[in-house]
Amino acid sequence: MKPKNLKKLYAQSKDLQASVLNAHTVAVTSLTNPAANHIVTVAYAKDGTIHARCTCPWAIYGGVACTHVLAALEALAQKRGKRLSFWRSREDAQRQKRRLFCIKDHETQADGVWVTSRRSA
Ligand SMILES: [Zn+2]
């Protein structure tokens, strides 16, 4: 299940506070309940696949790339002096001529959201 409106999702993710706990774990504030955190765990495969899990309901019911996952990935990238862009299709992502990553569904391994990274200015 891919997010329908990636731009809107990305805009929302920018309002979330992400605290990087370690290289694979990020705590992200919840939009619906500001008192709560969602925990995002991220694993990177050598082929550029990103497996991300989140404790929010949308992710638990099979959603790929919720706002928390986007916020978490961006926070992890920031630590390495990188900025990310998110794309719905491989073609759009490839046009950027940057390093390419893909957030995949854990269960089906279907392509979810494409990610490119660049050095932050
Ligand atoms: Zn989530």
C-alpha cells in the first residue's frame, strides 16, 4: 500500500520531531497524539532497499512510508550531511541522477516509495 499523496505526506513529515536514537532507530512525534511517539526502525540492504517499520496503525496495516518513516529517514540522512527527496515512481527518481533507494513493503517486497539523496547545502 503506497501513500496516495506523497507531497502532502512529506509536508506533514516536516512538522514532526524526530529524535535519532541510534543508526537504526528513530522516535518520531505523532500528529494525532502529540504526547505520543512512534518508533521507526530502519534497515538498509546493500542493493539500496530500505526496510522501515513504524508503530503507527497505518504502518501496522501494511502501509509503506508513513509520515513517521519519512521524518525518520530524513533525520538519519541529516546526521550524515544529506537531504532526501521522495518519489512515487522509479522513473521520476532516476531522472535526478542521484543515488537511488527504495522503501519496500516488508511482506510483499513490492516497491513502495523511491528515495534519492543529495548533499545538503
Ligand atoms: Zn508511522
